[in-house]
Amino acid sequence: MFPNRQPRSFLDTQVLSRLANVPLFSRRPMQGTVSGRHPSPHRGSSVEFAEYRKYVPGDDLRRLDWRVYGRSDRFYVKEFEADTNLRCCFILDTSGSMAFGSTGVTKIEYARKLAGSLGYLAVQQGDAVGLSCVATGVTRSLPPTRNPAHLRTFFDILEQAKPEGETRLTSLLHELAETIRQRALIVIVSDLFVEPELLRGCFQHLHFRKHDVAVFHLLDPLELTFDFRRPMRFLDMEGGPAIFAEPNDIADRYHKALQTYQSALREVVLESAVDFHRVSLDEDYEQVLARFLVGRTRARG
């Protein structure tokens, strides 16, 4: 089933076989290299009619609509939608905070399951897959390719990704928006420990470059509930100072700050038309991926 026959801890063959029944669609026209299942900004050969346009010298006479000519005494050409493949570029946050996890699985492990499964499904339907691991910089980069043998390198980089260092996600998203020159499906997997207002500019930059942007926002259940029963020493996993505090004394302020952050983030993703998915680590990742794939199928319909 896999190019190198090597089992991967973040891949489940039964999950992949169930998800394979739902195709991965792009929400925006893509510029691929071969025929595929995604809409193209160009016209071409397809079963779906797009529009009529006036005939100009040099057009293929086989595309003339003679019925329209019989009614209007004018030459019109029928144009159809062109279908192509897409480039699916994963941006994986590998900063230190991605090592956290209270449910038996860390954020980076959960991210591997999401990216690995989607990458496999994309290649199986003829799409190109690439990967960028980001922390203080782009630590690993793999350009998108649709060769099934390419999956081995893709999986290797996912498996070797180690969370460490600070988050420079926003500046690196701007950098990648310019580096990924052709239209692509950009899938960001991160805990988004950055200011929402800074993300607004990143998402707008990606959309300006005609990319289709999807975000999986990973949060641990403890980050949502702040359910601590005794005084705790809170460590900054990205290198900041540690804080010793009584949870009951700061719980109200924490929840207020969390609500403010989530409200600002929700406003940013709505204004930027980002395909946004907030994910708690105690959720079944198969259900998260199924919701993502089905939502894109409905959007295409």
C-alpha cells in the first residue's frame, strides 16, 4: 500500500481505506500540469459547459454551435470547464509548543496523522504533495511532486520532525506565500500561538497569491479547560520564563484571555475566507479529516 512498505506509526491503513471514498477537492481554480479533478482558471475539454463566446478567426470549427448559428445567424463557440490536478503544500509547525500533550498524544504526533493521511490521499488521486516544517525558520522543505515514490521522503520528513525553538509562523507564512509561486492548496497545521491580527495579513497574502488556504488549529483539552487542581509551575516550551501560580487565582483571567483570542481568531478566518478547523487532541482524527473532506465536497457542489 505504501511505496516503501515501511509501517508508519502515524498512518492507519483502515482509516485511509475509509477516507479514500471521499475525494479531496480544491475550493479555488488550480493550475496543474496534467488532467485531474479540480477546476482550472483556463478553458478546455470537459463534460461541464462553461459559456458561449463569439467566434474569432483561428478557433477550432468543431467547437462552433450550429444550432445557435441557425437561430441568431452569428457564430458562437462553446467553452467547457478544464479540470486539472493541484499542488497540496503542507506547512507543519514544529516549534517547541507542539511537543505538549495531556491526552497521551502530543500536538506534533496528531499533526503527523493529519498531514500524513491527507498527503497519502492526495497522491493517490494524482495530486502533488509538498511539505515545509517551520519554527524559527523553515527547517525542512520538500517541493510538491505527484510521484507516488515521493511519499517515502514526505513520510520520512514527517517522522523526523522534532518540535523545538520559538514560533516565527507569521513571517514564514509571508515568505512561503512568495516561495510557492503557483496556485496551491496550503494546509497549515499549528497551535497558532501568535496574535490573530498578524495572521490576518498572512491569510490575505496567501489569498492574493491565489492559494486555497486550510488551517487545522490544534489545542490540547487542558488548554481549553484549564482544569488544574493544585499549584503548578507553568513552563514556556518555546524558551520563555517559567511561572509558578495557583490555578484558581488565575483561571478567570485565563478563560477571559482565551475567549478574547478565539473571538479575534474567528473574526480573522471569517474575513479571510479560510477553511478553518479547530481541533482538540481528544477528538478522533478520522472524524476531523472526514469533516474536512466532506465540507470541501459540499463547497464544490
